[in-house]
Amino acid sequence: MKDTSTGGNAAFVEFEHVQKSYDGETLVVKDLNLSIAKGEFLTMLGPSGSGKTTCLMMLAGFETATHGEIKLDGRPINNIPPHKRGIGMVFQNYALFPHMTVAENLAFPLEVRNIGKSDREEKVKRALDMVQMGAFGGRRPAQLSGGQQQRIALARALVFEPELVLMDEPLGALDKQLREHMQFEITRLAHNLGITTVYVTHDQTEALTMSDNVAVFDDGRIQQLAPPDVLYEEPANSFVAQFIGENNTLLGTVKEIKGDVAVVQLDDGELIDCKPVNVSKPGERTRVSIRPERVEFNKARLQQGAHTLKAEVLEFIYMGDIFRTRLRVAGNEEFVVKTRNAPDQVRLQPGQEIEIGWLPQDCRALDA
Amino acid sequence: MSDTTQNGPMRAADGTPLKKSLARALRRQKLRALALIAPLLIFVLVTFIAPIADMLFRSVQNDIVADTLPRTVVALKDWDSTSGESPGEEVFSALAVDFQAAAEQKIHTKLGSRLNYENPGISSLFRKTGRGAEDIGDAFMDQFVDANAAWKDSETWAGLMGSDEWLAEQAEWVAAKAEGVKEPKFRLRDGIADALPRTSSTYATFARDTQSGTKSLVKTKPWPVFFVALAQDLATASPEVIASVSGDGAALLQEAAATAAGFEPFDYKAAFTDIDKGWDNVGNWITVQSYSARYTPGYFLNAVDLEKSPDGIQARPEQQQIYIKLFVRTMWMSMLITGCCLLLGYPVAWILANLRASTANVLMILVLLPFWTSLLVRTSAWKVLLQQQGVINDILVWLGLVDDGNRLVMINNQFGTIVAMTHILLPFMILPLYSVMKTVPPAYLRAAKSLGATPWTAFWRVYFPQSVPGIGAGSILCFILAIGYYITPELVGGTQGVFISNRIAFHISSSLNWGLAAALGTILLGAVLLLYYVYDKIVGIDNVKLG
Ligand SMILES: Nc1ncnc2c1ncn2[C@@H]1O[C@H](COP(=O)(O)OP(=O)(O)O)[C@@H](O)[C@H]1O
Ligand SMILES: [Mg+2]
């Protein structure tokens, strides 16, 4: 991965207090502030209907912001029509022109820019080679498989060398294996060419593996904007914690906050130590979040002085590389523990009573 | 080939060649499918294919001359039309018998109307002759009857001409008086055809025609032409031959032979020219001879303003040339109407396809509204709008754009037809366009714009090519409907704005020249098929989508 710090670079794309409403009654995008550095790969991640496509369309110029300003390379672009913005775009269903061959599709953006024929052919060839589709120039889009169409769509968005490329769920229609392969190809290309990419997806794995930065959208707002590792390990609120990766939650009330330790009383009366994230004062309701792989039940491995809770094994699932054990903890029957399949690993039996524990910094007290 | 491996043809599990067992399996499927669509297929055959086949047939069929004047047609074969003289006695004697038979059945006027299409004026000749021809031979009849009153009786003739067995059967039939049983079929006496060739063949015709109805031979008055034929037969036959005739009438015949010896020879040609001079006219005979074949290209020639003449096929006189002009007009006006429909319909379809579903549905009802109104009402509405004292002229005059004295003529001409037809055919353009445009995702336009195309380039290079199948379907539909339309041109077209179909309708319902109507229809059908073929070659018929 590239350098993930965005602070130093001047912003290439900027959203300033952008709002969008389609019907004049509800805001689909509420006060969006976002800046993307040159060369950055930013992913907008969020459930369907959270306003990701709308943001992308405003950036591309197909929707106008109801309020606020969008800047590209320091210039406001609100009044520039889409065809003059010079932004490459990959659509969800590729939108390859069915009446043109692959080569004609790729030549189209060059033609409308009045680029000479020989230059054009050269660029088309280079773009096709770049996505390893050199032999397919004469085919029609309908004669290509989904993955091949995807590559062509990518090549077409890049062939006129835009500085910014937008992709709206470009891999949504592919099967898992192809998707993983294309994820890799897209990041490779984006970084090799040094282009700025805004990528939209609702698939969190995709977002985590591809991006420099991920903006998690919900309800028309960015819930957290952070690099993938930060996002996973330090979710800023319970929505992000739930949405990214698997997560165990326990409900409780804050008893006391001492520096970077919050004492939380779970609903069954048990007291545990947590890291306070967005709780501020005693008496607040809180949702305590622990990642399944950070839970330990092997006494020998538990850290000295770690707090332990009683748990009952409900289910043991063998998943090959890992074991997934479902427990009942403090009244929550969906509490999951993931353990690596190592030679010395214990396989728990349903009905077994065990003690579980974790490090206080892995246990985050979030909003309820 | 895919069905052969190195070890020969691929085989199914039971050892039959795979290709064969596949064909068998498919055949069963096909038969079942065929059985399912059989009722529809039969319906289509009966209601669609059969009328077209009938039309094609009628456009060349020409039985009427050979059926009405069978003897004349045969006799006329040897006549040389270039000789400059009307045919000889033989033809006229055949004509006399044919006319007698035709006048009896009153079909000579039909033949007259038929030939009138080819030779205007000939129908009056036939009508007039029909009245006169029944009297040909009256003078001879009177002389025979004066000599022996028995010649007046039909029984005398039947007894002379009919065979003995037939006479016996006939007598039985008369005695039985059975209801609904037809008179026994007439048979000629042995040897009579040799003895009295003209008389017997004329009588045979008489017998056939009479018996084809419900009349009895012994109750039907003899034709006067019998007596002419008899006189001629008696004049040429030797006494021995006449004596050889058997039966009850033998004695009478002997006696008649003596009577007839004193007769003047009969001149059929003079008799006919007395009735109407037209029979001496070579042109009339050429018409009869040209159209005596059972199949004729005449209707087709007529439909393209040509005619047969002794010097071969040639153009009709200037003032009779109307059909080519009408065909050309029908074609270009239909193309213009289709073009107008496309120009007006394309934006409408585009708006419909890009609006929200609820709004689009309301607008769609407006597009379909004309279908709920009678065609006549819609066309008449245009009369109200376009006529000289109509709404549009009134408004223009009121606005001062047009002088009251010089009101615009917008109806009963080509303009009226184009306006009204465009209005009526517009939905047929909009609907296929709409259904094709509906399937073009808006993402294509966005993609084109994101790639740097101006809105116009995006439309022209990306959207338009994808709507071509709809344009093709709509244009074919509109054009084919337009060239066959006739109500609207009839009502608002005046003389300058009518189509070939109005002529076809005229020939079917007014002039009753169905053969010409069929030929015109066939040419129209051929033109449509030709255009369809050209379209297929240029655009490709796969490129037509109705939805
Ligand atoms: N053209 C539109 N007209 C009206 N509402 C729209 C339109 N496009 C999207 N919306 C609404 O805006 C919200 C956000 O949509 P979208 O940006 O497509 O979400 P996402 O891409 O995150 O799934 C949704 O509730 C959707 O119904
Ligand atoms: Mg979306």
C-alpha cells in the first residue's frame, strides 16, 4: 500500500458542506465534507441507499448539489457540464456501447477529443494491453464474458488519461474469484498510473483490501474516514464497528471513567474495563464491542490480571483455517469467538462452561 | 464435423447414431408444437393466405370470354387480325349460337362490361346485339313453320335430335312427374351429328343450357338459329344422308329438305352488321380475340398504363395514363408521411421513455387516445380545421396573416392528405420507438458524456444507433399502412391527394373490374415486398424491434 497520510498533500477533490435532496423533503446527502489527495484511492463504503452513488454522480456532474461546493484541483466544478470535467467513470453494468466494437468503444473518448487516427490507435492498443485484452479489439461487448467486459470498461475509463476515475460498484456483477482478481488488478493499475480513484462499494472486504482511505457512509453522512486498519481496529462508533468485520457487542452502563479506562457495568451486573471511545460520563448507556479474534479462553494465554467472564459454549463450527465458537455471554447468545486452527488449539464442546477474557484496549465502549 | 470422432459417428446410449436419435427427438417435439399451433395456422391460411392467393389469381384470370362465347373463340383462332377485314361467316355463325345461348342466360352484358375495360364503348355493342341476336333466323323459322306447323313444337325437335333411349327415358320421366328429379340428360341420336352437323351441335348447346336450369327440353321454345342451321345443313347434305336419319322426325326432315331447297343462302355477317355496325369493326374483333385466352396479362398491362395492340404492347393514350402516376404519388407521399411521423414521433417517444413511469403512463394515454376515436371522426375533424371556412383559416384571417379573399387551400389536396395521415399514423411510429427506447439504459448517455462527448455527440453516436431498430419498425409499419390507406385520402385528398388504394377501392365497389383491382393490388404487394427486401439489404431486418 501507498503512503496513507493525506494531511500534507493539497486536496485534489473537495466536498464542502455538500447536501443533496431529490424531492425537496429528505436529504439524501447531509453535510458532506471530504477531501481526497492526488493519487489517493478512496473508497466510499456503506449500505445500499446511504447516498454513495449520489455523491459520485455529483462529482461526475450528473446530479447537482442542492447546497455546498465541490472542487476539483482547487476549482469549483458545480457549473461545469459533465463532458468537460475530464473524469473517467466505470459504471456498475459497464455501459459499454453495444453497437461498437471493443476498439471503437475505447477510441470513442479519443475521437470526441479530436485525437488523430494514428495516435488514437496507439493509445487504444496500449490501453487494451494494459488490461491484457489486446486480442479482443474486434469483438462486440456482447461477445465478452463479464470479467472481460469489466476490463474493457476500465480500459475505456483510463484511455483518455484522466486524473480522476470514479467507479460505482464495478465488480458487483462478478463471481467471487473473478472479483478478487479484479480487485487486485484495479489497485495495481490505479497505483501504477498514479491516478486518483473514488471507488464505491457496499462490500467491506473490497473496501479494506483496495483502499488507501475508506469513507464509511450511513444515512447520508460519513461515519468514519480512515485507513482500513484504523477502521477495523479502531471503529469510531457502533455503526462502523458493526458494519466492518465481525463484532461482538455487550450492552451496559458506564460506571466510571478513569483516564483511558472506562468501567462498564454489563446488564447482568458484571463489571468490565473498556477503552472509552465515544462515552464521556458515568451513567451513559454504552455498547461494548470486542472483535471475535481478540477473545481468549485459554487460561495459559490470558494476560495476568485480565478480567474474565463466564460463558457457555452453544455451538462449534469447523471452518478449515479457523474455528468459530458461539457462546452465551452476559445474556448475549450471539457472542462469537474465532480461533486459529493450530496443532495445540482446543476444540470446545457445546454445553461446556468456560471462562473468557480479553485485553482492555481491545474492548471499546461505543455509543449505544 | 462435430458428430464424428476418430471411430466414426458419435452414438447414443442405445447404439443409434447420435444425429439420428437427436433428429427423432426433435421431430416429436416439432410435431407436438405443430399440433398446438394448427388451429391458428389454419385460421391464418384461410383468412390471410387464401385471399391473397385469390387476388393473385384474379389478376390474370380471364374465363369470361371463353365461357360466354366458346364457339366464337374457337372459330376466331384462325382469323388473322392484321388482314384488316372482319372475320368470315364461320365466326359469325358461331357468334350467332353463342349469342343466342348468352342472351338466354343474360350473360352477354357482363361480357360487354368486361371487354369495355379494354375497349371503351364495346359494351353497348353487346347490349344492343343481345336484343337483336335472338331474332336472327326468324325469317327462316317462319318459312319452315308455314310449311309444317310441327316445326314450332319443341317435341318435334327433341324427337328429331334425341336418341331413342333418351326419348324413352324422357317419356318415363314425364309420366312419373316426380318432384325434384331432373329431366334425363340429353343424348344425340346416332348419326345425326354426321347428317346435320350444324343443327345437331346447336341443338346440343341448347339442350345443355336448358337442362342446366330446371326447364324441360320439350317445354322450351326452339331457337330461331336452329332453322338457319337446318337450312344450311339441308342445303349441303346429300339426299341419301338425309334419308339415313332415323326416328319419328325422319319424314318431316325429308319434307323440310324439299322446302329448304328454295331458300336464299343465309348471311350471318350481314345479320349482325344490320343489328350493329360495330361487328364490321376490326378493332372490336381484335379485342375479342386478344382477350379470348383464359389467362391474360391484360389487367397488369392496364395497371401500368399499357395496352395490347396489333403491333404489340404499347403505351395507352395520354389521357388514359393514370396508374403509374398514382403509384408514384402513393409511394412518395407515403414516404413523406412516414418521414413526418418519424420527425414528430421521435422526440415524443424519447420524452415518454425518459419520464417517470407515472407521468409517462398519462402521456401514453394521450398518444393512444386517437385509437379510441373513430377514424372517420378524426378525419372529419381535420376537414373542420383545414377547410377554407375552417378554424385555421379563420384564425389566420383574424390575425391578419391571410387576406380574407385568399384563404389557404389546405384540404382536398395533397397537403390535406399528408396532414391527416401523419396524425393518424403517428401512434404507429411512437409505439415501436418507445418500446425500443425503453430498453436503452440511461447509463449509456452518461457514459458517453463522462467520456467527453457533448450532449449532441452522445445522442448521435450512442443513443441514436441504439434506437435504429425502433425507427425501422415504426417506419415499415407506417409506410405499409400508408400505401394501403384509402379512407383518409378519399375524404380529404380531393383529386390530387388520392392514393392507388382509392383506385383499387373504386374498381372493386364501383366499376366492378375486380381483375384490374387485383392486378393493382398485386403490384402494390410486390412493391412492398421489394422495399422490404431493399430495407433488409441496407439496414438488416434483424435490426427491427417492436418491443
Ligand atoms: N434519481 C433519484 N431520484 C430520487 N431519489 C433518488 C434518486 N437516486 C437515488 N435516490 C434516493 O437517494 C438515496 C440514496 O441513493 P444512492 O445514492 O443511490 O445510494 P447508494 O448508491 O449508496 O446505494 C436512496 O434513498 C434513493 O432512493
Ligand atoms: Mg449505488
